[in-house]
Amino acid sequence: MTIAWLYALGSVFLVSLISLIGVFFITLKKEFLGKIIFFLVSLSVGALFGGAFIHLIPPAFESGLPPELISAAVLAGVFVFFILEKFLHWHHAYSHEGSEVAEHYHCEGHPAAVKPVGFLVLTSDALHNFLDGIIIGVSYLVSVEVGVAATIAIFIHEIPQEIGDFGLLLHAGFSRTRALAFNFISASLAALGALLALFAGERIEMIVPFILAAAAGGFIYIAGSDLVPELHKTTEPSKSSIQILAIVVGLLVMFALLAFE
């Protein structure tokens, strides 16, 4: 049991470090970074849709639970994120209309300047990381070999996901340092998921399909409601072609990652 705990906690720490991949973008010039963000937002659309429909929803349906329950969990995820964004929009508007301090500090990287989609990305990513931690914890309870295999799969899967998330946080208005810090905090929730799995054992497996489905609903909502409308603001044919290509690349990456599962 002690070995399983050490391996599991060490694995989630290793996976959480991937969130710091954004450090490679910190030294880039602002103009060049802006061009990269344009591509990363498009890439994230493909990655979010692909992650939901390729990696999260299928295993939820394969769990053996009634398909209607899984579908309801996906819809619940969409609805919960809709309500959350409503609250964030209300809070965002209140901060600007009811506070002179908010107006004074309205600058890049300050909470008053961050678009609600930034907090939605952090929330969905936190739920996803929490789920990854549960999967790692449960895998090590089976055997060390199964745990290592699950860790490798999640590690490879998280690299494009974290790059996209970092770009989305910058797009939402976070400064580079704050985006890096919040991304790491979100990734650290994997440790809580692993601890929950290690304490609860096989009992936690009962709720995993619902977490998968709800996380998928969140991914679908963010990609479809917040990011796709942003992409439609670009009408120039050459840039639109790059957007389409980036979305396809994001989808293909998600398909390619099936080989590691």
C-alpha cells in the first residue's frame, strides 16, 4: 500500500509539472506571442472538442451505466458551465460598473480585465486534472505496472492540452506570470484526485463515468460557446484557413493520443 501511495503521488506531481510548459513562452516578444495565441486558440478548439468526444465521452459510455444517465451528465456539465459563465459575466459587469477601483486597475493581467472564459478554462481544467489524479490513484491500486502505463498516457495527453490552456489564459487577459501560476494551481488538483482514490479505493470508480461526462460537457461548452464565436470574428481568408488547419491539427493530435491509452 505504501509503495502505491508513493508512486501515485510522485506520478501526479510529475504530471502537474507539465502545466509549467508555458514558461517557454514567457520570454517571447509580445507581438510574436500574439501571433502564437491566434494559433493556440484555434488549436484548443480542436483539442477541446477532440478531448470531449474522443477521450472522455466514449469511456463514460463504456462503463456499463445507462446511456441516458451518461448523456444527462454531459448535459449537466454544459448547463453548469453555462450558469457559471452567467455568474462570471454578472460579477465582471458589477466590478466595472460598481467600483472605481476596478476601472483604475483595468489592465492586462488584473482580475478586473480578465474575460470570464479564462476562469471557465481554469475550472474545466481543474476538473479534468482532478479526474486524471483519480485515474492515476486507482491505476496504482491495481498494480505499479498499470499505474505507470496510466501515468505515461496522461503525461503525453497533457502536453498539448496545457499548451492550449496557457494560450487561452493569455487570450482571456491573464498576464504571462499569472497564467503560469493559475495553470499550475489547477494542475495541482490532480494530487487531491489521487488522494481521494487512494483513500476510497474501488468505491471511487462508481463516480468516474459521471465526472468524465461532466468534464466533457464543460469542454464542449467552452469550445462551442466561447472560442468558436471568437474565431468567427476573423474573416480574412488566409487567417481563417490557418484557424481551420489548427482545429484539424488539434483533432488529429487527440486521435493520435489514442495509441497511448
